Amino acid sequence: MGVRAVTVEVNSIDEARDYVETNYGPVYQKKLKSRGIKKKQSVWDNSNVLFNGMNIRQLDEPFLKDGDNLYLLPLVGGG
């Protein structure tokens, strides 16, 4: 998405997701469009999201606290 890391202040996972979609969604859509993909897709939903190193989809309602880390690793296809 053009950045390696950002530091933001959010109070919840939902706020983090909103931040990602607002700030990086347009860049993501442009990249998809350049590859011939016309359907709008979510950056968050098409990434592995790690919360302090654990897959967020495997956790029950994680709560953010100071110092927590979220890593967004966009899915990559190929072979």
C-alpha cells in the first residue's frame, strides 16, 4: 500500500478497520483495477490480520490496549 508501518491511536478493532479502509482502501482499489479486477474489495477482508502475532480471526473479541500491534498482510496469489 506504499507504507511499511504506521502508528495510530484507535480504541477498538472496528476503529482500526475503519482507519485502514479509509486511508488505504482507495490505493488498494486502484491496484486491483490495474490488474483488471473491477469488483470492489476490502483491504481488511483480503489480508491476514495479526493481533500481537495471533490471527485475529481465531480470537474471541480482542480488546486493544496501549502497545498492542496489528499487522496487515495482504493476501498474495501465485505459484
